[in-house]
Amino acid sequence: MKPGSVLRNARTLCRLSALPLLLAGQACADSIGAGAPNVANASESRHCGANGETAILVLGSGGPMHGGGRGSAAYLLLHEGRPVTVVDMGGDTPTALARAGVRTDRMGMLMISHLHPDHVSGLPDFLWGEMVAGRDRPLTLVGPSGSATVPALDTFLERSFGADGAFPFMAGLFDGDPFELKTKTVDVDARRPQAIAELDSLRFHALGVPHGSTPALAFRADGPDFRVLFAGDQTARLEAFTRFSADADILVVHAMLTPHAANSTLADVVALPGDLGRQASEAEVRHLVLGHLMGGRDGEDDVWSLASMDELISGIRDHYSGMITVASDGRCIALRRDSHATRSEH
């Protein structure tokens, strides 16, 4: 089937579906379209969660090479209108938070999926800003254990902010000056969900996921009647993650590749479209958000998702018929909760 016909069928499916619309204030057909702008309007990002709903603010929808001018993949989770946690902290993420008018001092936790530069290079800038601004509320920092080639979170922090680190003038963070920095290193080899925090009536868990030789985590937030997941960089072939994401209201995945990458070594590190769709279908995910979109220089490399969004979505649609949203910087994705929904632990 041609990509165009797949998209037309997907729109028809969306219009006729009896499933509740999970994206507040947005037409279903528009949310599926591959032609989403790189950057949402400023008003959308600054008013995200303003009505007290649970929402995800896309702080960045790109990755290395910043195809189309997209920022590094990162997300802010808001609950009842309050900022709760940020997932990842790329070099431009602090700017995205400031541009959206987020009061980061009210945020209790920062979750780092893995220690690649596009996911963590903004951490010194962010923490330095919190120090300069006089933050006094504790901040919990969650991240992965290490490997032979990649340091664990606590080692990374010591090398960055310790007395002999890159930024020794920030060493007060280890002593609670000017605010307490709590750290939690999650064992990625456990291959089972691990409880990491309870904040603002939300329960957070992490799960180690395969990302080549780099230790990586996926994160889940459970509310009383909803479930939101951030898959992070992974291959989307781990059965434990399918169970972890079961019955998710929103699953944010990183869609870097087109089907042309099937015979590339990239497919051993990050997900192919078909695997994203297959896993979302098996987990009975209601709404799939496509982030970490990538493009090569001048669009010459057809393995990257931005080279052919139609082929990306077509590959997903071969297996998944639920709602799809293409992320863009500053986009607000609000959740309409089903008050009768029940959630099981996996």
C-alpha cells in the first residue's frame, strides 16, 4: 500500500473510531498529518496546562544534527497545571523551559534517560541557573547506572560538579548549598520496573531499555486514572517494555528512522517504524507521540525520519491504528482522562 493511501485510511479510522479523543482541543485528522510545523506557536507552550489538566509540553522534538531546526528531545510533564518533572536536558532545553515561562523552582524532579550529549548536555546550565536564581526546594535527579564505557549518573555528576570536576564552583550541590540535590541511580540491567518517586499524586517508575552499548531508561507516570510513558531511545523490541507500557493513555516514542534503515546498524540501537507500531499495538496504547525526529544534512540520507515522514507513519500504521501525533517544539499535548479507567501494575 502506498504511504499516501495509508495516511488517508488512518484519517478515516480516526474519524470513525469509537475511542475517546485524547488530545484536547485538536482535530484528529490534523494530529495524524506528517506536515506538522517544527515549532508550535508561543501561546500554546506558555499556556500548556493552564486549565489544570495533565499535559506534556514538548520542549524539543529533534536530536543530533537538529534537523529542521528542532531542539533536543525533552519533555515537561504537568499535572493539575503544575510542572512536575522534565525528561532529559539537552543543550537547548533550559532555553525552551524559559521561553515557555515554566517556574522550574516548582518542579520536583528531573529524569535523565541516558548520558548521550543531546539528552544531558544542558544539565550544567540548568543547575547553574537554579543556583543563581536562589532555588531552595530540593530537586531529585534520576538517571541510569553505568557500563564499561559510560559512567553511571552519580559518577557523571562527580566528574561534572565535584571539587575536581569540570565545574568545581558548583560542588556545593553535594552539600545542599544552595539547595539539596537528591540523586537516584537506576539499575538498567534489572529489566524490571523500579519505583523512583511519588510526586503530586503521581507514581513514577523506570525500566532499563536497550540502546546499543549505552545504558538507558524509559519512564512511566501513573495517576489515579491515567498512564503516561516516555520510551526514550531504544529498539522497541523489549517484551518487558511492552508490559511496562500496557494500556498507556500516551506513549512518547523516539522515531528517528524510516524503513530504509532496516539493514543499517542503526536498527540495532534505535527503533524502526514497524517495531514502534507493533509494540504500541501489542501494549494497546491509546495515543502515540512521535518525537526525536531526525534529518541528515540537506536531507540527503533517507534513513532519517524527517527525510520521509509519510514512510515513517506508514511503517507505524502497518501495525498500529490508534491516534498519532507528530511532535513539534513547544507543542502542548493535553490528556483527557477517563474517570472510569483502571490501571494494573506491570
